[in-house]
Amino acid sequence: NIGVEPSEIGRLQNDDEVIRQACLQFW
């Protein structure tokens, strides 16, 4: 097993994007 699978990396990046969009909407 690799420490972090590509799917996990993609999910984390997507979470970052969701958080970024949520912050933009919040402001």
C-alpha cells in the first residue's frame, strides 16, 4: 500500500476546492 492513494489525493484536492468556494460565498 502506498501512503496516500491517488483517489485520496484527488478527494483532498476537491475538498480544498469546496472549502475555497464556500469561503468565497461566505464573504
